[in-house]
Amino acid sequence: MVANLSPDLVLLRLIAAHRTLWATELARGVMAIGTTRTILAVLVLAALALVVLRQAYRPAAAVVVAVVVASMAAKGLKEVFDRPRPPADLSLVQTDGSAMPSTHAAMTAAAVVALVMAAAWATDQRRRRWSLVLAALLAVVGACMVYLGAHWATDVLAGWLLGGLLGAAVGLAFRWQASARPRRSREP
């Protein structure tokens, strides 16, 4: 009998063999941020306050549209691929449904890319700095999903690709729409 040596399985076995208490607690904490209704509600309220304070309605709308579209696309593709989740003996969390692509990875990538593309950044340096910070957060979230065994690594990569493409399309559409409108002069 030939052993299954898929890169996903090899990676998850390697991770499972080297898990530590601190990394497990960190990964569970990151997962709790994205799955706990109370924490999500607080984050949404903080984001709304920031949008109102910065009057960033267009980028916020781009993020919402991108997240909804990415969520729907990921859920549709899950039905097409119908890929099983990692086995219980390698997972620290049990999740339902198909694994490919990761809906969380798709939604977070769509949100980040749409925001970066749609926002009017004061400088290119600020855009690059925030892009790096947000990309690092995406990497942490994706790594946590794989570490916990909620997804295979390729599920996360597929989610990022899907979300990134959809986020770019939505973000560019919102930026194009903003630049196509004539600017009103504030002078009388």
C-alpha cells in the first residue's frame, strides 16, 4: 500500500508533530476573533466609527461588496470541489462543510485588497506600509487555520487567490467610479 504523500498532508503532519502550547493558544485566539459574535460585533462597530470619522464611505462600501461577493463565490466553489476537511487526528478544531476554498481566507483577502485598491491614500509610502501590515495579518490568520487543522494549506491559498482577485476587481471598480465623477469645487 502506498502512503498518501500529498504536500498538504505532509505539512499538516509536520505541524501536528511540532505544536506548542503558546502557538496553540495564539491560533485559538485568532480563530475566536473571527468566529465569536461579540468580538465581531465590537470590531464592526469600531470599523463603522472609523469609517464615519474618516468619511471613508467609498472604501468601506468596496470592502462590504468584496466580502459578500467572495463569500458567495467561496461557498459556491466549496460545493463544486466538495473537498473534505483535514482528519480529526490532525485537527485541534472540528469544522463542518467542505474545505476548498477557505471562505475565511477568501473574505479576508477580498476585504484587504478592496480596501487597499479603493482607498485614496495620502502617500504611496502609507499605502505600501498598510499593505504590508494587512498582508502580515492575512498570513497570520491563514497560518492559524492550517495550524489548527481547520483547513489544508491549499484551501487557504485558494481562498487568498479567489478573494484577492475579487477584492482587486471590486476595489478598482470603486476607485474608477470615484475618479470618473467630476469633482465639485468648494469655491463659490
